[in-house]
Amino acid sequence: MIQYRTFRNGDPPVLVDLWNSCFIGRGAAFLRGSTLLDYFTLSKPYFDPAGLILAVDEGKAIGFAQGGFAPDAHGSALDTTTGIVCSVGVLPEYRRRKIGSELLRLCEEYLRGRGSQRIIAGAVPPNNPFTFALYGGASSCGFLASDPLARPFFEHHGFRSSPARLVFQRPLDSPPVVADGRFAAFRQRYEILGGPRHGLSWYEEGVVGPIELHEYKLMERLTGQAVAHATLWEMETFSQRWNEHAVGMLDLEVIPDMRRQGHAKFLLSQLLRHLHEQFFTLFEVHVPSTEPAPVALFKLLGFEQVDEGCVYTREG
């Protein structure tokens, strides 16, 4: 008889085995032990054992689901009115027996019991409490198309899909060759400064855990104004799965009055050249499918789409 219970202190090794058996797609990190699980899930300041539910068959853990919550407007506390189903996994030999459905129901019950009026299935910034660096790749992007069971499962349970986030990758075996007449003037006018990313909110600090984020700013030499910035991180958690020394981009932003003038293109092309020289082998970035300008920019610089992620929502 299948039983369901919440997380216990002795569960991390069990969860590692479950994770590695349930999530075998390109976008899931392979866990060699419980350390990464502890860093990116169990040690979060907002982790609640009641939100991590296990399915057990005669003492054997066969599936799990985890729920969490969005941040408030300032990132200084949880907004429990928005609940997030971060993961649902069942061992292959136990699928098609409604175990996943019951795990999802219990996860939703937990979220609604703490005040959630809106349920999101799939973590995506800023609503990504637990799975950053473990699932999705460069960032959290919902459930990936490379996990083909996710979409029919959530749609069967009444969730609506949102526009996809596209996953782009570019090998770094060669620097980009970009012909743009504006770049010569940009090299005279700007410099690029890199350093640790500061100023994260309480929630954001919890999301990234021990990861060190690096921020690169495009600075105007005369005024010292930052006209664009990008945040990168070294994707060591995916190195075993991909056999690559990869870098992920979390954001790329240009100040409003400088947009559509080539600044993002210049900053990104210089970063690609820098990363190539640092012996990284792969660059990954996620872009909303609803934003054609950055999609076109990344394609121009040699990125190719390798996957896509989707978030599923149910109101009421």
C-alpha cells in the first residue's frame, strides 16, 4: 500500500537516489551525494519540511513533490498567496498508477493551506525557491520540453501553459566574429568592469545559495555611469551531466534610454570573447519566447536553441 509522508531528517540520501532516477534529462543536475541537495533545497532559510512530500511503498521511497512560495514585492519575506510546485517525480516503474497525481494534490493542499490563491507549476524567476542550479540550466525556467511527461501531466490536472522560455547555448571553442560599425566608438567610450554581484534580496540570496554570481558592467569612461550589465555564474552543478565547463547568464539589461543602440550586442560579444579566453566551453542563456529582439540577438551571435521551459498555472 502506498503511503505519503513529509520530509524527515534521514531522507537526503533517499531523495538523491529518487532525483537521479526520476530526472534524467539534459536539464537536471546529477547528484553525486546530498551536498548539492542541501545547498540548493534543504538549507534554504524558508525550507519547510511539510512542503516536501514523499511517496513510500513498503518502506521504499518511490516518488516526491515539493512546494514553495514566491517572494514579496521587496524580496524580504515570502508571499504565500502564490504557491509554486517546484518538482514532482515518480520512479519509472511506479508511473501510471496515480502516484504523481496524489503527490501533486498533497503539494497543492499544503500550499493552499498556507494561503495560496494562485498555484504555479514550475519555478521561474523571481518565483524559484528551490531548484536553481539543480534543474533548468542557466536559470529556472519551469518544466523543460526535454522532460516530455511534464506537459501532459499538468495539463491533465487542469493547469494552463504559459509562453515558453527558450534555452539557447553557444560553444565557446571560438570567439564571435561580429561586424558592427558602432563598436570602434564603443571601445573608446566604454570599459567593462567585472566583480561579484551585490545587492541581492533576502529571497534572492536564498535562491542562489553558495553560488558566486559575477556581474559585468558596461561603464561610460567620462561619467562612470553603467549603461548595461550582465550576471553570470559558473555552472559546475551541470558539468558531470554535460561534460562541459559551462557558464550561465542570469540577466542582460541595458538602461532604458540606451536600448536598441547596440550596447547589449557589444557587451555580450566582449563577454563571449573573454569566456573563450578563460577556457570555458559552453555558454547558456534563457530568453522569453515573447521577446523577439533578444532572441534575434542571441541567434546573431551564434546561439542555437536546445530546449525550452514552460510554467503552468491554475487559478482559484
